[in-house]
Amino acid sequence: MSNIDNSLKEIGKLNDLQQRNQWLNNIHPLVKLLLTVIYILLVVSVDKYNLGQMLVLAIYPFMVFNIGDLRLKEAIYRMRLILPLVMMVGMFNPIFDSSIEAGIISMVTLMLKGIYTVMVAYALIATTSIEAICYALRQIYIPQILVVVILLIYRYIFIMGQEADRIMTAYKLRAPAQKGINYKAWGSLIGQWLIRSMDRAESVYESMQLRGFRGEYAYASKAKIRLADILYLIIWIGVFAVLRFTDIVDVIGGLFI
Amino acid sequence: MHMADALLNPAVAGTMYVATASAAAYSIRKVKMESDPKKIPVMGVMGAFVFATQMLNFTIPGTGSSGHLCGGMMLSALLGPEAGFLTMIGVLLVQCLMFADGGLLALGANIWNMAFFGCFIGSLLIWKPIMKNGASKTKIAVATILGCVLTLQMGAFSVVLETLASGITELPFNIFVATMQPIHLAIGAVEGLITSAVLIFIYEARPEMLWGVGRNVNVSSTKMRDENSDVSSSKAAEKNGRLSFKKTLAVLAVVAAVAAGVISLYASSHPDGLEWSMEQVAGTSELEATGEAYEVADNIQSTTSILPDYAFKNSDSALGTTTSGLVGGLVVVVVCVGVSMIFKFFRNGKKEV
Amino acid sequence: MKTGIEKHLLHIENLSYEYERLELVLKNISIDVYQGETVGLIGNNGVGKSTLLKLLVGLLLDYEGTLEVVNHPMVKENVNHIREHIGYVFQDSDNQLFMTTVEEDVAFGPRNYGLSNEEVEKRVTKALELTYIEKLRDKHVYKLSGGEKKLASIATILSMEPDIILMDEPSVALDPKNRRNLINLLNDLEQTKIIASHDLDFVYDTCDRVLLLYEGEIVADGSAKDILQNKELLEDNGLELPLRFQG
């Protein structure tokens, strides 16, 4: 099924990006995570009529895409899931806002918020592996059990995805005219797969036990915070502060009017 | 139903994170208390399983469209609400990171809307009471479909509340609700049907895998792994539920249709009634204090926004004053493009060396 | 070969096991395995090979008879200690390798034994060298080929420095080249090995002693050369001669 294939390819592509030896890839995961969260907070706290500031905030995603050598096309492709709801919500602003102009401005601002947030999240995951993010989460005291479950999900999504692909292929070969899985096969097809997965989980547990696992998961993070990481963090926070708390945008604009 | 970051303001997103974190902390404590190390690999592998099932399309009979499986309801029927909830957090986080399905900031809200309702409400208030005296095909169907429909309704409703409380949209409450609820009614019913089909299969093949099922004379151990137990279990179902499987489905369909009608009617003609229900569901004192939901939402927005606004609340003046802001913004963007072109130039130069 | 002074690592006497107290899977098995031996455990699917392996690492406990591993009776209190001496390579490498990268996975066992970071590092490097996969150190497990996964699985066991290594169908799903590599690797490892397989050519290439299991009983115990060329014996017990002897 092309759908599954696409998803697996997307995961694979992200993994390839994460494995690159780029400058941004080597920045400490915690720094990237923090900056991403701070930036998203900044973006969503912009007033809905403040289009000027929204435009200026493009600096961060733009620069990060450049530093990280990322493709805008990929980020736009990733917006397909989240933008429809944003659009649905924003679409009515021109009708219901106090004036059509105000409505259009608030709609565009909302769209930009949607686009920026997806872009920076993509920039994060395209330069930082899930396990690196997990170590960052451990460093900010996210409980171990949660982090371990995330790591395990990440480890097994590819295998499960391939199983899903095989199931769909086998199904389609015997039911070529159907678009999805017929309701009569819902239970048995997925149920059997679920039982196989449970058996796999059992086996994984045995493997863990045999290697000394008693409930505590032992792993160590290798990434150390370097000077470059701290500088990178400070510079961006400085830029954010200037953009948010000064009317630098108005001043620059004034020079041109 | 994944929320986007853009639809939330920091205060609402933060509130949802706090709510989710509390539920997660409770769940972690519970799971640790069980001290069953096996739960960890099971949670991980089943999380990946749920993740993968989201890639499968299930054809809905009579329509051209397709649906998915309800992860929260299924996981908690297998692992219990706490472990199911933690697993869903993992699934949603990985989905958010890998596929941009929901944003990082909205993660708290998304976990609440999908995992909390699905796992806790669905399993503790619906699944467990129904399974108290043992399971049957009918009971599983009823519990799962009811659970999915109800928890999706709650989830959709909280999407509406969270969006409005964030002051993002001009969309009136009643229209928003009237759009969201019926759509999710249909989705809930479909997800419920798919999920119940899977759980019924599990019940027939390996009943011991289901969580929260009480002891019952009809669930005999000899039935385990017995492929030919269809007859006996449907008899058992009739004894337990006094309703056949098909009849139950029909009844549920009618109930769902009626509920849809009522909600849409309610939404279009009784906005006050909806505000009342909003208070009931949200249960926050702020909402009770005033009647106008939108105004409240706007107040929350302006009083709790973490950073002071320098733009104007009033849209007319906002238009006038942002002209210089707009121009300034464009200038910065142009400079940005220039800088990045220089950046690229240098990088390409380096590559050639 | 056996002089009697050799230390036995495994001592099994009249071992029986019932699956869920319903079905007798192993009946009165007696085996002694000595240090340095490589023993092939052969037999068809469902004759109890996997059950026997699981008993040896304490994944199944409620057996009858005597079962001693590295001179410790296999009881609940000893399980953790015994497992430090005996490693198990699963048939499905994806179940064995549950960490995201090869290095993390190979380090999992030593870290759980509370070794220092330097010691863990040392053991990981050594295990990767022994299995010739140093270059895969930072690779994601899901990106490995079947053969690489098998080698990584063995490395996760070697890093725990066991005395005995158990392997369940190691040659399944390997292409000829990887199969040959694995045979060479196993022949180089000095540990005592028990290899359960129905790939008799593989067993012939790796084992000096063979145990033939049929319906839960040991029907033959002897040198690999004798048993694997005994057409009648093999066919009576549902097996066929290794391909190389089929002419």
C-alpha cells in the first residue's frame, strides 16, 4: 500500500537527515529542543492582528533551514496533516471578525503561525534523532519509563510498519478490487497481527531479562554541552527578545516609508 | 483531531500540559506500583503496533471512505488505563515528531483530548463496569463503540474549548461545535466498530489478554485458543447481554444518529444551553463567572498571555498602525534571504575546496 | 576427547517439562555438557528444542528432575547468577535487539551489571571486534541486514562474557555468504556453545557433538560425524541427511 510505503519512506528520509554530519546536527539536542519550544511559544503568543511581527519571526525557521541545509519542500509536505484544521478555523475569520480586512489579517497571521510551527518542528527532527531527544528529555527529568517507552516505540515502528505493509500487500493480492480492508476481515487480520505483536513483546522481554534487566533501564548519554551550544542558545534567545520586546520592526519600516 | 500549535495560546497550551502531566505522573506511580517489568517492553511494542495500525485503511461498508483504529481505547483494553495512557503519550509524541501530526506545544492538549479521554474515561467509566461480570462479544462491542463515540465527542469538544479559550478564531462557538461534534460522531462510530472487531477477535483467541474483565462462569479456561468457540460464545453473549450482536449494533447506530441530531439542533438553536454545557464540561470557575463564552475566552487570552502585547486589541486601529510594522517585516525578510544566500554561497564554496 | 577431569558446565538428569501442565514436552532428558564443547541440538520443529533452551536460561522454571548450570541448581534464587554465565541468541534478531543503535544494544547487558563506563566501553569494543562489526557501532538497528543483525545479536551476548552461548536456529534467513561468515565466527569463539537447529549442514560445520531430539526425548547423543551420516537414524526421526551427504 503506497500509504504505508510513503510513511516508511518518510521515516527513512528523516533518519538519513539526522545521521548527517552537519553543524546543526551536532548542536546539543537539549539546546535545539529548548529553542524550538521557546520559538513556538513566541509565535503563538503574537497577537492575531500583528502581521508585521509574524513576518519578522520568519527569521528563525528561515535561518535554521539554511544552517541545517534543509529543504523547504519537505516541511511544506509535512503541513498536510495539520493545516486543514488550522484553515478550517481561520477560514471564517474574514466573515466573523469586526471587518473583512481585520479578518483577513488575523487569518493570514494564523496561517503563518501554523506554517512556522511545523517548520521549526521539522527542523528539530531533521537534525536531531529521537534517541537524542530522549536523552534531552531525561536531562530535564522526564521520567525514565516514559522515555524508555518512546525509545521502544521508535525502535519497533519500522518493523511494525513493514509488517503492516506485508499484511496489506498480501491482502490486496487476494482482494485486488478493494481499496482498504473489508469489514469482515477487520477483526481477524488485525487481531492476529496484534497477537503476534504481543508474542514479540514477550520475546523482547525475555531478551531484556536475560541481559540483566530488572525494571531499571541502563543507558548513558554521550552528548556533552559545548561552548558552541551555549553561544547558539544565547544568540537566538537574544534575537527572540529583540524581536518580541522592541518595536524594531516598526523602526525599520519607518525608515522606508 | 490533532491540534496544531497555531490554534493554541501559551496559557491554554500550558494548562493542558499541566493537566496531562498530572495524569501522566499518576499513571507512572500506578504502573511503578504494579512493579511488573514486563509492562515496559509490552508498552513499547504495542505502542509501535498502534502507530503502525494508523497506516492501515479500513473500508467502511457502504461508503467510499476509510477509517482507523482507536488507539487509546484498544491499548487500555489490553494494558489497563495507566499503562495505556503512557503508551499513548509515546505514540503521540513520536507521531508529532516524525509526521508533524500535532505540534510540540499542542502535545499536552492532544494527549489530553485523545489519550486521556480514550484511556481513562473509556476504560474506567465504560469498559470496566461493562466487563465487571465477565466479557462477551456483545459486551465488548457495546463497550468499545460506546467508549469510542463518547471519548471522541469529549475530545472534539475539548478541541473546540481549547481553540476558543486561546482566542484564535472568530468562529462562533455554536458553529464550531456543530461542525466538530457530528464529524467526530461518525469517526467515533467507525473507530469503535474497527476496534471492537479486533478486541472481539482477541477475546475469542486469547481472552486472558484483555484487561479489566471480571470472573464469569461463561469464560471457561477450556475455551482458550479454541477456534471453534463461535457458537458457545455467541450463546454466552445472549445469556450475558440478552441481546444479539447485530441487534446491538443496530441499537447503537440509532442512538448515535439521534445523538447527532440532538447535538446539531442544540448547537444551532440553543447557544445558551451550550454555554451551560461548556461550564459543565470544563468546570472552571472562570467560565462560570460570566455567561458569554467568547468574552471569557478573550479575557483569559489577554490576562494570561505570557508576553505583553504591543499591538492593539481593536482591529480597526490595528490595521492602521501595523503598516510600518508590515513594511519593517518585509524588509527583515528580504535581508534574511540575502544573508542566507551569502551563507549558501560560502557553503558551496567550501564544498568545492 | 572427554577425559573425565573436564569441568561440566551443564548437568541435566531426568529432566521433564510439561507445557502449562497439560502437554509433556520434554521427557527424562539427561545430558552433561563440558567446557569448550559445541553441541548441536537437532530435531524437527516442535520436538522441544526451544523449550530445552528456555529451561537452560531459567525462562521456564517448573521442571522436574535435575538441572544444574555452572554448578548451580536452576532455581529462582539462582536465576540471576546463572544468567551471568549463559547467553541466549534468539532466532528473531529483532526481538533480541531492542535498543535503537548497535552500540547501545551491545552495552545494555554490561550496563545492567553495573560496570563502569570504561569497562562497558571496553567490552562493547571487544564484542564488536570479535564479531567483525566495529563499523556498525553507531548504526541504527533497523537499517542492518539480516546477517548484520545476527552478528549484532551475538555481540550483545559476547559483551556479557558468558561461559555458555545458546543459539536458537542461528542460520535461519541468512544468505550463503552470511551463513559462511557465521560458521567461521562460531568456530573461532572459544565459549561452550549449544546450537539448536534443523539445518544439519550448518550443525555439521559448527558442532563436534550432536543431540538428536524426537518427541521430547533424546534418541541419540554422539559425535556429529556419526549421527549426521546415519541416514536411517535421521529418517526415523523425521530428518534428512545433510545435503552434502545426499550425493
